[in-house]
Amino acid sequence: EVQVVESGGGSVPTGGSLRLSCTASGGTLHGSNVVWYRQKPGEECLMVSTTSPGGQTYFTDFVEGRVAISFDNTKTTEYLWLSSLTPEDTAVYHCAMGNPNIYACSWGQGTQVTVSA
């Protein structure tokens, strides 16, 4: 069974950038939909982006224009590039394979992104 783990979070000032990683183990991301989510304390799990097996991407409006997706050569890791970060982007970011699922934020630890004012 292919599993994914997130990494790359950290603390940055407003306007900063981060590259988050979603790395597969036990296989690759080939042929899978990959979805990024974020969750703030006490709030719901929200989809940030989704990438189809063919590479088509969709970004939620609250990150549109500030986010990009790329893969490593083996398609074992998907990268979520975040830029022009604001304190509103502070959240735990999660990734998952498959169709969007509102429970995805409870499947793993995620990676914390903290943006200071």
C-alpha cells in the first residue's frame, strides 16, 4: 500500500515562501490524484489543490496565484510551492492520494506552516 507523508513546513514572515513535500513510500504517485489540504485550529479541513494523474491542477481561490505544483523525476514526491504568505495561511498542511475527502486532515500529522505578521 502506498502511503504519503508531508514535510517542509516552518515559520516564515509575511511575504515569505515555502516548499512543502508530499512523499510516497511503498510506491509512487503515478496514476493517482494528489490533494493538498490545510486546517487551522478549530476549523474545518479545506482543500488547497488537487492534481490529476495527467498533471492537471486546480487551486482553491484563497491560494490562486500564490501556489504552484511540481514533481520530482520519479514522481515519488509532489511539491507544493507557497509564496506571498500571510498570517491567514498559518495552518497544518496535509496531502493525500485519491479523491478529495473532508476527513483527510485526520489521516496524518501534516506539516505546520506558521506565518508571522
